[in-house]
Amino acid sequence: MRATTLIATLALTGGILGAGAAFMPAMAQTSGTTATTQANWLTMQQVQTKLEAAGYRDFEKIERERDKYEVKAIDPQGQRVELDIDPVTGDVLKTEVKRSK
């Protein structure tokens, strides 16, 4: 009886370790993909420089979100806006006017 319990315990432990070994490379691969993607992101300073060149000024906030930058600034027409910015290209994805002239 004792040998049967030992064999069952060893088999169960081996199965758990095997499943963990199979799962870990998948986790590492997912983490690496995210890090690689974010490595291609522009810096906040680069985003601000690009927006300044497009006529935006008086930056109140530049924040890094999950998949974009969020910026609050004055647009070329003098309106307070909130922008969603593509983190790799610096292109404006969405503009929301917060306050008109």
C-alpha cells in the first residue's frame, strides 16, 4: 500500500512539474512581445516635439496609457483639447475638444 501511494504521489508531482514547464515558455513569450512592442514607442518628449511642430502648445498633461499616449494641450485654433496619440508614429488618433475659445 505504501509503494502505491508513493508511486501515485511521484506521478502527480511529475505531471504538475511537466505542466508548469510547458506553461512557462508561453508566459515568457507573451511578456517579451509586450516589452518589444513598447520598446518601439516614442518618448514623451518626442511626442511633445511632434505635436509642437503641428501647432499644439501649453501642454497640461502627457500620460502613457495601455496602448496610446493621452495628451491635454491647446490646439492650433486655441481650443483646449484631449488627444489620443499613436505611441509608435506620434499620429493623432482622436481629438476631443474640452473647451472652446
